[in-house]
Amino acid sequence: MDGRQDRNGRGEKPDAAGAAHPRTIAARALGWIDETTRAVVPPIHVATTFVRDADNQFRSGFHYGRCDNASARHAEAVLCALEGGGETLCFGSGMAAAAALLLSLEAGDHVIAPRVMYWSLRSWMASELPRRGMSVDFVDMSETANIAAALRPGKTRLVWAETPANPLWSLVDIEQAARIAHGAGALLAVDSTVATPLLTRPLDLGADIVMHSASKYLNGHSDVLAGVLTTARKDQFWEKTTAQRTALGAVLGGFEAALLVRGLRTLALRMDAACANARAIAEHFDGHPLVKEVLYPGLASHPQHDLAKRQMCGGFPAMLSIRVAGGERQAIASAAQVRVWTRATSLGGVESLIEHRASVEGPDSPVPGDLLRLSAGVEHAGDLIGDLEQALQKGHAGAG
């Protein structure tokens, strides 16, 4: 890799990324070859400081590790190609990526965000944005009319959407949301963590910025914290976000970036297996006597199924939730009985995870107490379904 190329590596890779299918882009990681050793896996760059040229310049393109590193640039180039964006930045976590974007706003700016979204970011927005002179309204974005109703002319600067929305898995119509935001002079940023670029490309649908918690599906092995922002175009707001990353020291480290690229190379294979498992689980438990409701946009009974088919052109997600008949007590009792599923926070790894989400989010959460969030992994679908069956049966008996 040659650091003298631009941030997302244009002109230095053998692959014609623009013509390649996203599966090929991810699997080949753009085909970068280490020029020194001819290794098919680029080296991990961990240096924090770099030599100046004789005239005191940094023609290599690198000057200090808090601002940038070559391993992160590789991950950024792959992700930028996957999203079809103008530039990508990698961060030390999804929260760091989202915070850098939001901190690029000015005092007096207004933000619209989903009522149902990643809880930690929602809590951060609610507490921190007002302290910085900004305001935020949380609305049900499954109806885009609610976005339009919340707009404040001359004040709304950013509409933050999450689709599918964690953990109720409602959708936001990205094309409509973009038209509404742009009509008011606002930007649309989309958290597309659950969809990944293989299922949805928000920039193609009119979004200005797409965000991922790369700790989830993009890495896929539950061993990296990383976040990603990709912009449709480089503009003044994007430059402010880039400056925020530098100022906060939020760049992704070299080791983590290399692990992220490693994970990206199997993204398509993992998503195929996990999404197929999620759909099989959803179909099995839809109408089950011990399940009150299955929340999954891949089901024909889901109220936004038609939008899911249109917007998630790569397939349906690997996340779903079930609402357990009998209420919160029975839901918790059922989760306690799993053997194949793992009771843990997070999502997107090769292992299947189950969590009673309301307990995590606390009393102000909009999540029903009877809900169990399921992140389908790549195990055998029959084992996952059978384990949930026995857990629900034992949970029903124990709670009764």
C-alpha cells in the first residue's frame, strides 16, 4: 500500500472496484498486495510517528498515529467501495463514529432521531446534545410523515435514521426520508449496521452519510470494536467530522483495522448463513403457541414487508425479536434455559446471541418487557430452533 494515494486508495489497487459485485469487493479486500513482500495480506501498520522529509514535509501522507494509519486506510477503502461513497472514515467504535458526526453540528442546530434505536446512542443524544446547545426530537420513523412533522424550518440540520431499528426491527423509508430532510436543508445519516452494505446501500437511496458499528457484522467475530462513517460527498460538514476524529484521537488502531479487513473478507458467507437462519427461525415461531409475536421484516405478515423487499434488495436481516407469550417473567425464564444460544449483549458474530433487551435498557426503554432479541449466527438452523423450543417450554413451566 502506498500512503501517497488518497485516503480511500483510488488508483493503487488492481481490482476495478466500481465494476465488481459487493461480494467480490469484500472477499478480495480490493486485492491489495504488499509491494515489499508480495504478500496477499497487507502488513499491519502500528507506527505512531513518521519521518519528515528533508524540507520538513510529510509526503508519505502520514504524520502522526492519532490522525491516521495505513491499516485503517485499507479498511476504509474496502468499505467505501462497498457503500459506493465518496470517502470513508474508521473509528475506534460505533459510538465514536456517531459522536464525531453529531459533535460536528453547531449550537442551535436541531436533530431528529428515531424513538426506537440503539439505546446507548439514544441516551447520549438525549443527555449530551442539549448540553452543547443543540436540541433533539425522537419520533417514530416507521411513518416518514412523523419526520416531516418534527422538522423545524431553519433549525433542523440532521435527520438520524436507523433501519432496521434495534430491537423492534421497524424500517425507515430511506428515499422518502432523504427527500424530506433535503427539502428542509438537512442532512440524512443512516445507521445501517444491521443491514450491512450487502443488504442495503443507503447512499444509493439518497442518504448523505451511512454509519456502521463495525464491531458487529462487518467484523463478524466479536473481537473488534470499530465504527465507520461513509459520506456520499466530501463537503464542509464532512471535513468538520474528519477534524473531530483527529481532535478526539478516535481513529481505528492498526491491529483492529487488520482484523476488520479479515472479517470483511467473509462478510458475504457469514451473512448468507446468518440471514437464512434468522428467516428459518422467524418462520418457525410465527404463530407458535408460546410466542406472542415475531418481529422480523422478512415475514410477509410484517407491516413493512413490502418496503423491506424494495429497500433491502440483498435479502432480509439476520436479526429478529420474539415477544414471549406470558410476559416479562416468562421471557426472562426462557432466556435462562438456552444451551446453544449465548446470553450476551451485541450482535453480528458467528455465534447466536439472545438477550432480554428491556433489562439492559432500563425503565425508560420503549422495548416491551416480553421481548427477547435474537442475533442469529451461523450454526445449524435446526439446532437453534430446537434450543429455543426447549427453552420456551422450560421457561413456560418455570414461570408458571
